[in-house]
Amino acid sequence: MDKNTKKRASYNTLVIERLHEKYGYSKNYIRECINGTRKAEVADILKREYTELEERVKIALGG
């Protein structure tokens, strides 16, 4: 019995919540778009905006 060694990605919940409020898509769909499970124009937009917002949060927090 092998244990699962694959690490799960963790996403910034504040950024996910912000995208959910802005676009109205489910949080699960947004996560799938970010990790590449979904392939669509909207997925590309969400992924790009997620990375931009995540960078802004890191800068704001002094990272």
C-alpha cells in the first residue's frame, strides 16, 4: 500500500474569493482553471488575473 506522495497546491483564499465575487464562477471552477484542469479562454483570464492579484497581495504584505 503506497501512500500518495503528490503534493496538493494551496491557493490564496482571499484572491479566490475576490475572483468569485468579480466573475461569479464557483471557487472550485476557479481553482481548476488555475491548476490547468480547465482549458478555455475564461480559464486563461482567471489564471492570469489570479497571478496578478497574488503578486499584489505579496507586495502589500511585504513579501
